Amino acid sequence: MTEHLTVVEHPLVQHKLSLMRDKATSTAEFRRLLREISQLLAYEITRELPMTTQQVETPMEMMDAPVLDGKKLALISILRAGNGLLDGVLELVPSARVGFVGLYRDEETLLPVQYYFKVPDGLDDRLVIAVDPMLATGNSSAAAIDLLKQAGATNIRFLCLLAAPEGVARMQEAHPDVPIITASLDRCLNDQGYIIPGLGDAGDRMFGTK
Ligand code: URA
């Protein structure tokens, strides 16, 4: 994958995303749609995983069958909304290792501050997929990628549901080596940092909080 930004325009992804955007969609339905879209996005992001072959005996004969090669990939959820994407991706790649990065925004400096960091070992040998549904300002995403690089990750991809042009630009500037895969590049951010047209607060919508 060489492009910095990939928008997955598959009809099923786009249809499900439109349902998620609708403010009348219930929490349960929102969660279900997010899980389904995550699986479709995971299909796209894992397209170029390295392969090898393994001897398999079918009922008919022996064959060299294609199987995944290399170390298990690492999925890193950027808390808390990342967990909504994580579940669907894990269903598709159940053997993946899983980590969590927790960041909050300091009210005075407006900079991301780390409150939790737990990741699988051997990040340097793994494809690392960081997941967060909303790439808005890009500040927390860029900070999370900084932390993953400090922990040794060299092959990182960023998976989100929606991206704002501001967030893509911030990531491109801070981490041009990290491809972004998203279901939509929306128009802009508003004054409060929400993606427009967006879908509101992804965490609140998936967990039923306010
Ligand atoms: N985070 C969200 O949950 N929604 C936005 O629109 C922006 C950031």
C-alpha cells in the first residue's frame, strides 16, 4: 500500500455508513453497523499481508495451500472509541495481538496526554494497525502513532471510519509513512473539532453516553 489515504468506496461500506450517520439510528444498531463496516475495512487493510504456502491434504490430494506468513499482526485500539472498530477487525483476524493506547486532551495546553499504554511485544516485526473511528484534528492520532513508534513499530497503518481533511493533513505531516484507510473523507471540522457532516460523537453513539 503506497497511497497515504485510501477511501473504501465499496457500496456496502457506503450504505452502512449512511445509516450510521443518521441521528435516528439507535445505539444497538449503530454498534452492529460499526462491527460490520469494520470487517469490510479490515478486508481492505489486510489485502497485502505476506503469504506463504503450507502443505495441506485435501480429500483428493496433497497441495501447497496459501496461508498467512510472518508474525501475527497487532491491532491497537485508541481508547475509547477505537474499541468499536477493534471488535469487528478481531472477528476477521482472530489471531491478532491487541494493544490499547489511552490519551486525553489537557484542557489548558490542548495537547494529548497519555493515561494508558499497553501493547504486544515484538511490534518491530509486526504489521501494526491502529484503529480509531474518527480522524478529526489528528492530534491524538499522531500522538498515538508517536508512542507506537517509540515502542518499536515500523510498519503501521491507521484505520478509521471518517476522516477530516485537517486530520489527514496533520497525519501526513507527522507520519507520512503511515497509510490511512477510511470509509469517507468528510468536508471539514467545526469550531468544536467535530467532523462535518460526520456522525456526532462516535464514543457516545456506540456506548449510549452523552
Ligand atoms: N470525535 C468524534 O467522536 N466525533 C467527531 O466528529 C470528531 C471527533
